[in-house]
Amino acid sequence: MGAKRSSTTGWVVTLVGILAAVMIAINMFKVPPTMGLLMEDLGIGPALGGWLMTVPTITGLILALPSGSLTDKFGPKKVGLFAIVSAVVGSLMGAFMPTIELLLVSRFIEGLSFALIGVAVPALISMWFSPEKSGMPMAIWSGWVPIGMLAIFTGANFFIAADDPGTWTNVWWLSTALLVVAAVLFFIFVKAPEGYAPEDAPKVSIIEGMKSPATWLLAVIFAMFAFIMYAVSTFAPTYCMQELGFSIEDSNLYSSLITVGMILGVVIMSPVLNKVVKLKSRLWLLVVSMILTALIAILAFNVPPSMTVAVMLITGIVLQLVPAVVWPIGPVAAVAPMYIGTTFGVIALGRSIGGFGNASIGTLIETSGWGAAIMVLVGIGVIGVVACLALFKFMKEDPAEAATDAPQTEAGAAASDK
């Protein structure tokens, strides 16, 4: 891949790719700010409501490992376009056929987009930017999920009405329109550098790449993190409505502060990881991050009304810590450099598994209350802490040489997407 790269064109491709990913994140997270209306309009409880966020993770679970090879075979532009079109199809299904059964099917289809775009855009960035110059674009890319969440948590209020449950479909139509625009821009502006040939990439064995215990421990850690993150972010608006007595509009507004905190977390962790470069130090940073994540559910679901703003911001910052540390540790966990992509695929598998937490937490909230949900989330966090500690046994290599090779890129990789 020795093609000459244009930094200007590369930035255009990168920003359009990130914009498309943000639109897909908006589509993925349109359920939490409309959850109250969905439950009332469709006659469902928190358990079924939680499945609307859990079902897309099933798709991600299926695609986590093969997504990298699909991108290698067809190229990131084709995979990215397919991702956006999948989101459009799913969103249209939900808007035209608003029943819980068809809505669940549509969410499965939408899960294709979320799984694939998370591979396609980093691949595009890698095409256009050499490792030593990819720090900033990767850092910007890392914020695609919280930016999308913030946009839909705040923007949904302009399209729904608390006294008209059926207005949740307005958000589906909004998402569809944004995705169509993203698809057009992606088709026009996204391209590979001149002379780039996907077939030049080395062929690797996925099975061989999965023979690293550290890789699987990172997947467990990310699964436990994702379980907590999805549960807290999905049910924060519902908690604000049911326990704090806020209106749906205020609940969505306060919950959006979680995503503001997550963006702050990206800003905070990038310079931290630029300084903390030794493997052992990063592993301890991961342990501390997972402990804080384990405790955050206690804070997020025990909010004094007067402290809602501060608690939501702190929650968001904490929920950004684990992924910020996991991604730069990932390459060291790989069997060999050529299997770094496989390692990231296994970590993505953990993220998808963690997404199943929504359904179980929704059931617990419905049957046993918020206290039971908190206990389960803390227990999940403890498992994550144990997995973090286990990494010390399997990761003893000194990454100092690798760390000093590209200090700029680590800041970008550190906060790479969840």
C-alpha cells in the first residue's frame, strides 16, 4: 500500500466517514430517549423495552469476528455503504410498521450497520493516514458513539410530545432522513487512495489469532464494561422519569449529560495515555478504571435530584475510561502484529455480548426494582476487575519499544470506539 496520500482528501474522507458513523449511532440510540413513549404506545414494560437495545447486539455478536475479513475482501467503502443502507432499511421498517414484533426485527437489521461501520471507518483512516499521523483522526473517530448519543438524547425532544405516545415514530423518520444524507455523502466523497489494493493485505488465520489468553481476557473486560455502560445509558431516562419525577423532556436532557461526560472522558484520557506508556502502568490504570465502572451504577441510580447534573457528567466520564485503556493495550495482547485486527475483533465480540445486559436489567427493574439492578451491575463490575488483575499473569512483555515508536498514535488509539 505505497500509494501517495493527500492529507486534504484524507481528512474529507475521514470526516465524512465519521459523520456517517455518528448518524448510525443516532439511529442505534434513538430508543432510550423514546423509551417511555414506546412502552406506553406499544403496551410493553421495561423488559421488552430493553430488548429493543439488546437485539442489535445479537447482530453485532454474529458479525464481530468476520467484520474485519469482510472489510478486507470488499473494501471499507462498500462495507460502509452497506452499513448505512442497512440502517435505513431498519429505520423505515420501524416507522412504517410500529408493532413490537416488527420493531424487534428492524432493530436486528439496524444492528448490521452498527457492527460494520465500527470496522469500516477505522480502515478508511488507516488507508489515508500513516501510523505516525493517525493520532488526531483516530481521536476524533473515538467520539462517534457519544456524539451520536448526545445528538439524539437532546434532539429527540424537538420531535416528540409527552401527551402523544405515537410521536416516537417521528424520531424514526428523522433518523431515516439523516441516514439517507449520510449515504449520499459517503457515496460521493469516500474513496481509497490511488493505487490502494485490498488484495495486497497479508492473509491471516483467524483461529491462530485467537490463541491469546490476554485477548480473551480483554474481551471479558469489555463485555463487563459494555454490560454496565449499555444498562446505565439505556435506562437513565427511565430512572429520571420513574424515580426522580422528571418529565420525559427533562429526563432526556439530563441523561444526555452522560454523553457529554463521555466526550470529556475522551479529552481527559488522551493526554493521560500519552504519558502512561508502560504496560504495567496501563494495566493498573485499567484496574482502577474498571473499579470505578463497577461503582458507577450505585451513583447513577441513586441520584439526589439536586445533584442530577453532576452525577450524570461523572457517570459519563467514568464510562469512557475502560475503552480508552483497552484499545492501546490490545495490540500487545495479540499473538503477533499481523493478528492485531483479530484481537480487536474478539474485543468487539465482548462488547456485543455485554449488550445483552439491557434485557436482563430491564427484567430486574420491572420485577425487583432498581436496587436489584444495582447489585447485579456491581457484581458484573467485580468480574471485570478480576479479569483485569488476571491480565498481569498473561501480559508480561515490555511494550516500551512499541510505545516509543509512535507516541502520537497512542492518544488516538487510546480512546478508540466502543
